Amino acid sequence: MRVLTLLAVLSIGATSAFAAEEPSGCDKFKWPIERDRAALTAPDRAKLASGAEQAAVPSSAVTLGLVAPQDAKLPSPPERAPKDGTFAGFTSIKAAKAGLYAISLSSGAWVDLVQDGHFLKPVAFSGATDCDGIRKTMKYELSDKPFVLQISGAKDNSLSISILPAAQ
């Protein structure tokens, strides 16, 4: 009986710990997200099919259509294997101005940013649940070379993405 009680206490503690890792509410992001959130919820977002090429970093958010991971033909295998029943896709951007960019997503998914044949790591990350229109935002230092933005592990078959110069 003691073992069952201990297991129950540990599982409640673990559940609470996991919940604490995911802050809730728009005010829980680590930096201001108003501009990114406005872009992600703007009614005039361009719709892109997975695999679409863009000549330059888009000046506003886009909605990227996603497909089953096996159909996505991602240029690089994702760093995190997607779960069954999720969606994936990518867009390639031919020209970028070097600098710090905030890449924000309307809903949860894994992001791989590949530039010059290498996976880039975000220099900063912030996310929160229960904030309508935005789920996570990451800051990446980009060079002036083309890059590929890959999405995997998404629960829906599309999501909105903004790639905006980041406030320093």
C-alpha cells in the first residue's frame, strides 16, 4: 500500500512539474510578442504549400500547408522524429539579410532551420500555452545565405509562421 501511495504522490508531483514547464498566458513569454502575434493572426496571410520557394524572407506571416511526414519530402531528416498522426512541411527562402530573426509559430510543432547545410540552434526560445494566435517564438542568427525552414510534429495540417527581424 505504501508503494502505491508513493507512486500516486510521485505522479502528481511529476504532472505538476510538467505543467510548470509550460507557462500559460500571453504575458508569460520571455519577450514582447505583440508584433509577432499580430502577424500570425492577420487575415491576409499568404498560403504556401509545403515545399514552396520564397525569393526572400516574407514581410508578413504565412500559413504553411502541411502533410503526413512520409509525404513531406523534408530536405533534411528532422532532428526530432515526428510522432504518428502529425504533420510536416517546409519552405525554402532564397535570400536573407544577415541578422537576428524571430521565428514564431501559431501552434506547437518542431522547427528545424537549415542554412548552409547545418542545423541552426536558436539563440533564444520562449513559449506559452493559452495565448490565442501564438504558441512559441525562437530567435535565430541568420547569415545572408538561403535557408530552409522545416516543420514537423504539428497536430494540424497547417500553421502560421512569421519570420521577422528580432528586436535586440
